[in-house]
Amino acid sequence: MLGTSPTPYDLKFTLLGIPVRVHPTFWIVAAIMGWRDNDLPAVAAWIGCVFVSILVHELGHGLMARRFWGEPRILLYGMGGLCESRGERTRLQRLAVILAGPGAGFALLGLTLFTSSLALGLTAGEQAAILGRLFGLGGDRAAFANAITKFPSHFLIGVYWNLVFINLMWGLVNLLPIWPLDGGQASQVLLSFADRGMASIRVHTLSLLTAGILAVVLLLRGSDWFLTLFFGLFAFINYQILQELHRSRAFGSRADDDWWRS
């Protein structure tokens, strides 16, 4: 896969017994996404929060996979993160491994909110006001202004803002039924209970429609070019896979949708 081949500049370490490799493209893409003119501390805060958040997400996959006798390995690269493991033996085990990643991200979100409340004295109303402002939903302006004054520095505001945004916003996006996001992979497992042979075609059709519709809506709104390209890319990927699946079936070949064996 492009951008995943080992390089002399990879960062390698082991965390909770799971080997982790960080490809140089991970840092480059994270820096581009979080670039702020002449504000290197803000860029550093963004990169650090992205690193921690994606690592926690992949550790969720990895620890659950190890629970089912897998030997997980984690890779962080330009497109995000991957956790490789083939220890699952049933579809329910596979589903548990898939959902453990988003679950770990939401747990980190909860820890961020709890810690900020405990350390800074943020009330539930102030947390709600910050979340409302973060996602463009409005909220109590007075509560928001009061909450901001409780942070000792702009740097810590940035760290809090980034951790909440990444683990809530991207956690929800990741659960959309779009392959290869976790929501798409989970959808494939669930669809396989109804028809193993058609699960691949159905999940890639669902993914194409979902990603395509979202890309068009965002394009027309012109509100977020990154997400527009993001969903457009996944729509194209799923279209290509569907074409290949249909060609294979035309020649009597059928992919094994249940590699976890039962």
C-alpha cells in the first residue's frame, strides 16, 4: 500500500505488548492538516493530539484482537492508522475488534472531558457550551466565555479543543457505513449474517451511495473541502471495488467474505 513501506525514518516502539510503527508520512500529513500561519505551538499541539488519538484508537482494535488470540501490529501512516491481526475466528469476534477502536476513542473523549472538569472546574453547562461552539451549534455565550477563562493558556485550550474534536467528530465519521472505515467494515459483518455471498457487493454498494451523497452535499455547500475530497475518494474506491467484484462474478469467481471462518 502506498505510504506504508518501511523506511529508515520510521519510529518504532512497543506499547502494551503491541508493536507500533509510525511512518514519516503520518507526521507530514498531520502537520499539513493542522498548519497555522506562524503558530508552531498550535501545530505541535495538533500533531500531538492526532498522534495520541489515532494511537489510542488502534490500540482499542489491537487489545481486543489479542483477546481473541491475535498478534496485532499497529501502523500509523499518512492516511491514518492500521491494526493488522487475524486472530478472530467468528464474525462476532471480528465485530468486537472493529468496534473496539471507536470505543477506545470515545473513552479518550470521556477522559478528556472528565479530566478538564476535575482539573479546571468546568461545569457541565460550560462543557456543553464549548461543544456547541466547536460544532457550530451555538450555545450559551456567557458559559463559553467563562469556560475559556478557566484555561491557564491558549496552548491548553488548543489541546482540549483538538482532543474533543478528533475523538468526537472523527469518531462519528468513522462509524459511517463507508468501507474501509470501521462503520463500513462492521456493516459488512452484519450483512454477512443475512447473506455471506452477497455481503461484499452490498457493503460496497452502500458505501458508494453513502460516500457519494455526502461528497455531493458537501460540494454544493462548499463548507469543508477536506471532507468533500475525503468522501469523494472513498466513493471512487468503492466504485472500483464493485466493478472488480462484478467482473469476478461474471467469470464465476466469488471472494471469501468470511475469512474469520464461521
